[in-house]
Amino acid sequence: MSRGLSTAIKNAFAGSAYQTATLVKLDLNTDRFFTNAPMTITYDSNDYVSTGLFLDLADLEENSTLTTGAFQMRLTSVSTGVLDDLLTYGYVDRPVNVYIALLDSDMAVIDSPFEYVAGVINSFQVGETDTTSVLTLQVGNNWTQHDKINGRYLTDASQKRYFGGDKAFEYVPQTGRQLEWGIEKN
């Protein structure tokens, strides 16, 4: 299926003189743009930098049913900027977009990259050895949001996460009874 690909990309696929490059956009507090191409690629006014930080994506499976799937993306955490951003400003539900660019024999982008997969960050982990440090992001597809219950917990920790100095729920555990909001009692 062509999925609306341009004629230039279809022609490149029909031939054999092309290479692929993966472009990754992490929508964090500071947007991060990475590629596994041997040089920086500019797409949509953003420079996808070839720094060696982007390692790989786990194999993605496509099927005809709607599923709440997820995949893993590995980055080297040599640059602490991404890790600091995740820890300082949060990571849950931050968008991730992955594009595929076709490059001709001169390493120029053929037409424009196309979106391969989009999702949100569910979790991450850092693996360290004596010689390497790898940041693995667990990225869920957009259907992982389908069963999600919106809102917050009525706890002191949840309140302070969004409103640092607020003391509204500080003494709730000492009251000995449950707070019920929006329910009329007789």
C-alpha cells in the first residue's frame, strides 16, 4: 500500500539507489531531534542532528486491528541533556514522532520524510555498564491513551506536583475520614 507517498518516493522504492535514515523527534521541555544518518537532515524547519545519540528502534509490527501496542527506542545517555529533561520536567505522555527519510546516492533527501510511527512516552530506564550508558524509552502508540482515566489523585503528593506550595491536602491523612467531592450527602 502506498499510503499517499509521493511519486518521487515511489520511484525511489522501485529502484535500488536509495538509503534510508530514521528521524526522531522527542517533544520534551526542549524539543530534541536525532537521526541515524551520517549527516544532519533538515525537515519541517528542524535540524535532525547526527550525533550518535540515537541507537535504534525495536522491531515494529503492523497489523490490521487496533491495538494498544508499544515499542522501545534506545538512545545513548552520554548526553545528560535528554535524561535531565526527562527527570526534571517529566516524561509521561510526552509525544514521540519517528520519520523515515529516503536519501539518494548523493545523500540528499528524496522529496520529504514520511511519518513512520507516533506515540507517547510511557516509561524509561537507564542501563549502565563500565563502557556504555543506554537510555531506553518505552513508547506507546496513540491507542494507549484510550483506556486512560484522566484527572489526578486527591493526595498531598499529587497536589504539590502541580502546585508546589499548596497545603490543601497536607492534613487529609489526619482527618480520619474520606473526602468526597461533587457528591451530595443526605
